[in-house]
Amino acid sequence: MDETLFTSQPIHWLAENDKNDKIVPANILDWLLELGSMTKRFEQHSQQVTVIPYLERYVSQDKLSADEVQSLPESPRYWVREVVMYGDGIPWLLGRTIIPEETLTDDDQQLVDIGRMPLGRYLFSRESLTRDYIHIGFCANRWVRSSRLRLSNKPLLLTEIFLPESPAYR
Ligand code: VNL
């Protein structure tokens, strides 16, 4: 299985100076800069949030985008997880997570085995979680964000595309 949910259109990233409400509508910005778990935020807008993994496998660096290569240390293998997140059965978000193999030590090896558990439930329960940055962009006419996080200082990269039906656009 070589398919990705993230191909067809390139993501355009905004410059750091463009992260303001003159460029990005204020209600959208508030979603994109959310510091907590997107699962929890979505739960405030639906009865039930579900996650269906679409792709979960190790890949070599040549399967990553140029942005991803730039954002993570070189590694022999990376764990890639792509999911669709639904609010009450409606697709709200595409999530892509890239984890260098070196990040998957000790407890954090569980990350390859979380299945339908939303990733945020794991990450935001870890005391060792820190964030380096959030980048904002768009892809076709959907808003996107990318966050580099660390578990005990070991990096991972999350990219989230907000689908048209998501409450971020209301
Ligand atoms: C997942 C869930 C990933 C929600 C996400 O962004 C997200 C996941 C990367 O379960 O993999 O917002």
C-alpha cells in the first residue's frame, strides 16, 4: 500500500509574519493555533469523534515531502500514520504524522500500535510533550497546519488538513 491521503496538491506555507488576522480569518486562526488536542476541540462540536487510520507503515526518507525532510533529523526509517478524523461520521480532518524511528523508544514505541485511538490522546497525556512551532498554510482551499512536537526531546511532525465540513470554517 503506497497510497497517501496527502498527494495531489502542494501545501503553501505562510511566512511567520502572515500568521495574523489580516491574512487568516480570525476564527480560522483560532483553530489553527490551538495548543491543545484537536480531538478535544472537535469533541466540543460533536457527540463523537472517531479516527480511522488509512496508512500506517515505515518508510524511507525518499517517501517524505521536501518540507518533512527539512523538519526532521535524518533517519533510516520513519513511521508514517495517516488518518481521517470524523465528527459524528462526517470527515473533518486529514492527519499525517511522521515519526523518525529514533523517537520510538521506551513507552513511545506504543505510537506504532494505537490503531483507532486518536494520536492526541496519547501525546497530550505525556508529561514529556513539548512543541517547537506551528506552521500555517493552505492546500487547494483548505487550511493546513503543521506542528513539530517532541516527546522527551525526540521530534515528530504532525500535519493537519481541515476539511470543508469541519467546524473551523463555521
Ligand atoms: C490523529 C488524530 C492525527 C488527530 C492528527 O493530526 C489529528 C491520529 C496529525 O490519530 O493520527 O489531528
